Amino acid sequence: MTATIIDGKAAAARLRAKVAEEVKQHHYVKPGLAVVLVGADPASEVYVRNKEKAVLEVGMASFPHHLPASTTENELLRLIDTLNADARVHGILVQLPLPAHINAEKVLEHISPRKDVDGFHPVNAGKLAVGQNALVPCTPLGCMILLRETVPDLPGLNAVVVGRSNIVGKPIAQLLLQADCTVTITHSKTKNLAEVCRNADILIAAIGKPEFIKGDWIKKGATVIDVGINRITVDGKTKLVGDVAFQEAVQVAGAITPVPGGVGPMTIACLLANTLKAALTT
Ligand code: GUN
């Protein structure tokens, strides 16, 4: 038997349509998102353009700020001051990575937690950890939506998270815990990783290593959420692969997200949902 392929593109389209509908309903406020890009990293430019386009498509206002790589940390902090004070701007996203001369942590902490649609501010991370209403990072939020659609009954299941980043691993572990899963967070120092993974009813792969998780690490019938987006070259051609060896995993898992077309499309849809939430709660 082969796994059900979880269609992230379709789920993202449904969420975008829902957000667009709610934007229409709440016509007295036009949600606005400011996307700040410093420098000209080609991948970041593509991500930022996609975000700005998606914002307009759901009827929100876009406030793009594309700054040169020479922008100083102080100039960036002053821009964030302006955006924090601008009532038309409900969400602020500073695209990462920032140039090396800028302290990213300092910049992210300068964003008002109420406008922190990435959910990276320590106030939002802390609220998530103690179970308070927070702006939650977009990729983990997207993973949970796909997971809930695939596995309606989460309480008590063994969830293993591979990766402990602040952006994905840690927040998704918090969300799984809130959903009453039994959560294990693993990382590069974990002993017997394959064995730990084999115990997972839900396996979240978020380590950024192409096809690192093999088919025989997966429990039969498990749900596999692959957060990885890795560009590799095969026979001179570049292609995108996840953190899971998909062709092997699909033979064992009960359900699995593909790369591309799984978690990826959910991230922007959740950014729109977070922007709407920020607009309606300020
Ligand atoms: N760079 C890569 N992914 C992200 C993201 O989700 N948010 C921001 N701000 N930058 C990123």
C-alpha cells in the first residue's frame, strides 16, 4: 500500500479563499502587511514577491520596503519604529536572512509583538509556550492545519519532531503538545535517531538536510510532515527535495506531504491568516 499524498496546494487555496472572504466581511478594516527586504538575495526576492502578490490577491494592503544591502541596523530599526506606529500596517515581516552586519535578533525584537505576523518575537514564543493566544510562526501553523485535516484524533499519539529551530521545530512541538500529543524533540545530537523516529505516529521533519530521513525510519501507517525544502542537483538538473526520502517513505507511511506542494504553499496562506488576525485584534 502506498501513502495518501497530502495536498498542501489545495489546503492553501482553501485557506486563502477563507481569508479573502473574511477580509471582505470585515470591510471596515483593510488589513495591511509591510514586508521588509534588505539586500538582494535571489531566493529572498522570490519569497518576498510571492508574499506581496498573495497579500494583494486576498484584498489586503501591501507596504513593500526593499532596502539596499548597505542599510545600517539603525536605519532598519527606525523603519520598524515607523511601521510599528503606522495604523494602516497590521503586520510587519522582515525577511531573513539579514546581511551579516545587522543583528537579526535585535531587529525581530524591535517589531511590536502585536504586528509580529512571523511569530518570531520572544513575547509570542513565550505566549505560545504557556498556552496563551499568540501569533504563531506560519510554517508550524501550516503543518498543524495539514495534520488536523489528515489525523482528526491527535490526543495520545507519539509525535517526533526532527529539528529544534526557533522557526519550526520548537513552535511545532508546542502546538503538538497543545493538541495532546506525546512529543519528542530530536536534533543532531540525538542518539539512535532512526529508532526514535520508528516510534512516531506523527513524524515532523524539519532539519534542512536533503532526504535525510529514510523509509525504514518510518513506522507503518505513520503521518509524515516534511518541512524541508532543499535544492539538489541530479544529472545536472536542480530539483527540490524534502528532508525525507520520499520514494522510500511513501511505501511505508499512511500519509505524507510531498515536496514541493506540501507544507510550502501553506506558509504564505498562514501569513495571510496571521495578518488578518493581527488586523482584527489591534
Ligand atoms: N526566510 C525564510 N523563511 C522565512 C520566514 O518564514 N519568515 C521570514 N521573515 N523570513 C524567512
